[in-house]
Amino acid sequence: MKSIITLVLITLLLITPSCMKDYLNKTPDEDLTVDKVFTNPAFAEQYLANIYWHLPKEIAFVDNPGAGNPPNNPFTAASDEMELSYENNFAQVMNTGNWNPTTYTQDIWSQCYIAIRKANIFLENIDKLQPSELATAERISHWKGEALFLRAFYHFCLIRVYGPAPIVDKTIPLDNDFKATRRQPIDKCVDFIVSECDKAAALLQPRITAENDYGRPSKAAAAALKARVLLYMASPLWNGNPEYAALKDKEGMRLFPDAQPARWQTAATAAKACIDLAESAGFKLYKSATNDPVKNYQEVFYVNFNDEVFFTSNDPGYNNIDAYSEPRGMPGAFWPLQTPSQDIVDDYEMANGLRPILGYNADMTPIINPASGYSENAQAATATNYYYAGTRTMYVDREPRFYASINFTGAKYKTTPPQSRTTPLQFWKGGLDGRPVASGENFSRTGYLLKKLTQPAFVMQPKADPPRVWIFFRLGEQYLNYAEALNEAQGPVADVYKYLNLIRERSGLPGLPSGLSQGDMRERIRHERRIELAFETHRYFDTHRWLTAEGIDNKNIYGLDVLTSGYTIASDAFYKRTAIEKRVFQKKHYLWPIQQREIEKNPNLVQNPGW
């Protein structure tokens, strides 16, 4: 429902007596009070719609948000999934470690609290609206559920980056002593979000079915938020992390609790409840009309409002997610900026379900799993639906999600109307889609471009812009949340296998081998999340909550040799793993710093460790 109305008040072109007279001669709607807004059903709904405006723009990996706008998504390119071929982006600042409480520009704190204040105003005043034909009692009840959900979601957006945060469940008067506002313990923050989700779910519809309501949350969305935040609470970052045991507010209150292993079972129960609720409402894992395993996965992200999706942010006019993944060889394409890393390319399985690479030698040549059938140094003898003959065998016989997610040298690209191409992608320097030999223009820094999340019907020139949404919650994530939490609580019991294998079966992969230990299953689950949820803003937060980011994000990120000219599709040297960027990660980066200006306003906001 991001036909979100922002209630803009813009006035006055010229200050002259006649203009002032016109300005003062206003219609009744131009001086709106709280009472006037919340006794008018149209105004009340517009006010609710405005709360959605602050949703994080996670579909925007590249574009900086600008002052006063909702934050974009630095998380995907600050993980080991992607490198941006664009330096002026906050993700690049994060990757170099060159940020601190006074310099960084992503204002998640302010945007979330502005939205929370709006939600509080709505909830405190909506009962002034009398039910009518335009706003039935049922409709008003749904609106309350939306506002409760949004208030919970914005609190979640705060704690996932800052950790413990002030809980604001009522409007704070402007003459209030803001120094009385303090960070609350992380478990109390989670308890509040869980309670809000429960209250919201009691008021929301089981599923949104009316087209003009798409984008509003349903009961399933509230249950999904509850399950995700409880998974985070059970994870090592928040659940008894010894690094944070001494973090207290200025009155001595601890902000992180001791470890409680039972939190894993609480998270598992919540995820299973979400799955059962969603499936009873008709949600299911999406499958294409032909049950093609590549399309089963690929279409989830561009068939809008499909049966798997619980809650989206609707931004039909934003197509840069497509433009920034369009290869240079296509008409009008100049910004191939979203470039997956070699690291994630190597992690996709083979079609037989085996991992191709077991590790790396000191020179970054791969240690190949001989049972997988993977090889690197030959060329495909025959073409398939996804690549041409002559394509490097490192891209041959990979799992379906690879072909739905990654554009690589030799790949087929948009071979059907509205825009057809009959030549393979070429990402070497001087290749059709690579860096121009005589120019430093935008190009793929890794030798790959993002395919997942893009819309095949998008055309850069002449322009064709299919409407886009961003998925915040979907059923596939809940299957993985449940499997992870249940494995940690009980070990690899039958339901762990069941829900992981449902994810794999949808994409044409064999089930996991029986007899895995809890530790082996943990590694399988983490791998499955890496692939299934790739580029959906999960990887950054997963490696943080698992406390594995120190080893993953504090090293080189790799691509191919895209800076040497003279290669062809058969050149061995082009496919050599090449360091693209040295990433920096320190312990303090597990949590973001609270901006210094917020601490100056309220010295009782203690700063996060290391900042």
C-alpha cells in the first residue's frame, strides 16, 4: 500500500499583500487539528498511510537516502554477498571500517522514532472516529492492528542495528524531560515487540486479498515478525553474549541478559505457529506454473503479492534494482553496480546437491569436492536454457537457485521479447559487458551481476518499468527460522529435516542426508539460509547474530580478474579468483553506534561498546 500519502503542506510563492490575503483566506481542510483528522475517515486513513512512508527502503542497495528520507539498504553490500561498483555509498564506508558516531549518515534512529511517534498519535486518537459506511468498525479495528504492527516493526528495525533501545509506547510531550528516556534491556525490547505483534495479530485479517490493500500487514506478517525477533533473541549476539555482560545504563541496569538456552524453543514455537497460521490462511511456498525449479525460485521475487509473501513495501516507481543489474551490452545500460561476490558464487551447490568447493589453498585456488562433479578449467560442450556452449564449467550443472540469482560470463540474458539478446554475457575488460578498455566507466567489479530480485520484463531503453515491491516477510524464511531454532533446541529431529527439505525440493535439490549431528545440521541450516535468503537483507544480520562476522567480514572479498584486457571467454586468467576489496570488521561493529548528536541531546543514552 505504498500509495502512501504524505500530507504535504507547501505554501506561498510570492509575499505580496494580495498573496497574503489569498493565503489567509483558507478552506477548512487547511487548518487540520488532531480532532479534525481523527473524526474524518479519509484523513484518519491518510494519517495511517503516512506511517508506512518511513519503512526502510531495502530495495535500494546503491542509492543513498538523502537527509530526512527513510534509510536505504547498506546491509547487503556490507555482507560477503555483494560488492558495489560505486564508491559513494555507506556500505563502502562500513566495509573499510571508516565510520564513527559523528560521521555516518544512515539515520535509522530518527526515522524509526518519527514513525513510532506517528503510530502512537494514531493509536491514541483513532477511537475518536465513529464507525460509518466509509470506515466500518471492522475497518477501524484493522487500522489499529496495522498501527500496532508498524510500531513493533520500527522498534525491531532499531534493535537489529543498535541493540537495546528506548521503548516508546506513547506520545512524549514536547515539554517532557527527554533525559528520562533510557535504553531498555534487549530482552525487554523483544518482549515489547512480541506483545505488540500478538495484539496486532488479534485485529488483523488472516490474509490480505483486496488488491488496493496489498502492502498492509496480515496476521501472518505479525506472526512472522514475532518469530524473527525471537530467533534473534535466542542467538548468541543477544543471548548471554559475554562481550556485553558489563553494558549497563547510568543507573546500573544491565542491558543484555544471561544466556537462556530455552529461548531457542520459544523461537521454534513461534516460527511453527506462524507457519501453521499462514498455511491455514492459504499461504504456501510459491511454485511456477510449470514447476520449473529455476522459475519456482526466481518468480518469488517478481510475481508481486504471490502466495508465499506476507508483507511487502510497495514502491512501483523504483526500478533501479533492475537498472543497476543491467549488463553494459544492453541498450541504454550504464550502471552495472550490483555485483555478487565470488564468495557466494562458490557456495551455490551443484545440481546433485553437493557442495563444489571444500575450501581454498593459500593462493585462493579452490579445494574441489571430487564427489560433486565440479570442474573449473573446461568449457561447456553444449548449451542449456541458461548458458551458451563454451561457458566455463565452473558455471555448469550448478543448482537451480544459482541460475535464478547470478548473471555470469557465458550466461544467456533476456533471450525473449520485449528485448532479446543472442550473445553470451562477457564481463572481462573489453568484453561487451565488461569495463571499457579506454574508459573508467561503471562496470562489474567482480565479474558478475545480480539476477535475483530483478524483473525480466524490465527494459532500460526504450523504457519499460514493471511495478516493484520489496518482500519483508515470506513463508520460506519461516521454514528456515523454525528449522534453525528447533535444531538448537532439540537437535536434528524430523521437523528440522522436513522444513529444510521442503525448501530444497522447491528448487529441485535432493533432501539432506540422514544421520546428521546437531553441529552438522547447524552448518547445513546456515548454508541453506545463505543461499535461499541471499540478497534479501538476511546475511548481514545472520552473521552478526551468530557472532561469525569477525571471521567472514574481516578479510578480502573476491571476484574475477576484470581489470586486465585482452581476455576471451576461454581465457584461464580471467577466471582467477582476485581480491576486490580488503574488508574491515572489528568487535564493535556487531552493533551500530548511537549517533553522537542523540547522546548530546540525552546524555543518559549510554553508547555501545567500542564506540
